Amino acid sequence: MKKIIATTVIILSFISVTSFAQDTEEATSTLLRTPHWTSNKGYWVIKSTLSAPTEQTVLFYNNNHILVFEQTVSGKILNINKRRVKKQLEKTLDASVIAWENKRDSMQSNLVYTK
């Protein structure tokens, strides 16, 4: 009788551990999903102050966390809950990162190495 109880406890603990591991894997995979409106080239950050809520600064960074473009928006408050605003920020980010990379590449190709 003791062997049956011990075996049952071992089996139940194994089942609970494996189900817990699957739950944590699912939770991790849902955290790693990125929204469809995000860019794979970088990210943007909006800065604003309470004293001037209609003046916001949007900072665009590449994936290496380098600031590639900065834009100030005056006269209106950006509602980042709207899909249209997110898509516009994504397009601006993509264009800014591409322009920054092209400028960096052209500057590197114009360098003359002397000995």
C-alpha cells in the first residue's frame, strides 16, 4: 500500500512540474511577442512635461540605442493609443534609421586613411 501511495505522489508531482513548466513557457512566449505596429529597425520615445503638455519631443533610436532623429511636435497632444499615430511614428522611425545609416555609410566611405 505504501508503494502505491509513493508512486502516486511521484507521478502527481511530475505531472504538476511539467504543467508548471509549460505555463511558464507560454507566459514567456507571450511576453516576447511584439505588436504589429512596432518596427524592427528601432524604437521611439515621447517626452513631454506637465508645464507644456502640447509640446512633445519624439526621440527615434535604432536597435543599438543610438539617437538617430529628434522631432518636436507643438500645438497638439500625440495620442499613442490611436493606431494611426503609431503607424506614423513607425514610418518616421523607419525613414529616420535608413537616412541615418545612409549618412553614416557615406561618411565612412569618404574617410581617407593615411599612414
